Amino acid sequence: MNFLFPLTLLLLVAIGGCKSSKTQAQASPTGNVPGMPTSQTPADYQRVAEERLGSGVEYTLNDDKTMVLCKKTEHPLVPAMNNEVRFLVVDVKTNALLFEDRLVNGEVGWFGNTQLKISTIPGTIQGVPNERENYYLYDLVTRQKLAPPSGKF
């Protein structure tokens, strides 16, 4: 019985000294963005994104690497609550803010080179079939919301 206290103490010290590398990587971004040549520094558009969204931003370049989608998802403390997605698009060359929005329980990503696909997750209505598409497109050139390709909106 006398050996349980030192063994428990040693176990607590060993577990407490471990740190998650995932948490550290999110807290201190390296500045490297997948798809971006390492000779270019993305610090300017990262600065624009972090001023608007804070730290922990995820970056995704479009196909021709002229625009970057900057996205931050806020996960609630209680799992049953809704996630908030805040996002913006920045021109890589001029660092101009092209579009900014937020949505609840949704997702955003590139659809082609100049359009965003913005998906929403509707609430559940029992007994009524959901005939609407759960996404829309936003064209960054014309600055208009577009109907999904199927024609439904």
C-alpha cells in the first residue's frame, strides 16, 4: 500500500508534462500555406485575415492562386450548439478584401476559380420534405448570389 502514493504522484507528473503539438501548431502559425510557393510570403493577406477573424485561420487558395479564402470556425463549448463559420476572401496581389460573411452550421469552399459554394444546414421540419438545395454560389467577380447549377434555389 505504501507504494501507491509515489506511483500515483509519478503518473500525474508524467501526464501533466505532456503537451499536444496540435494546440501549439494552431497557436503559432508557420506562415506556409498549402499550394503557395515557399519563395512568396503570405504575411500580407494573413495579416488582413487575422485582423478581421483573429488567430486560428484556415487558408485555401483558388485554382490560379489569385485569391485566398480565409475561414475560421468557432466551435461551441456545448456540442449541441451551432458552429459559427466566419470567412473572407482576399486578393493575393493587392491584399484587398473582396468578400466577408458569416454563417451558422454551414461550410464554405471554392467552386471554380471565382465562385464560392456556401452550404447551409437547415433545421429539421418533420413531415415536410425539403425541396430546396442547401447551398448557393457567390460570384466574386459580379458580386452576386447565384442559384445552384440544378436550377433550384
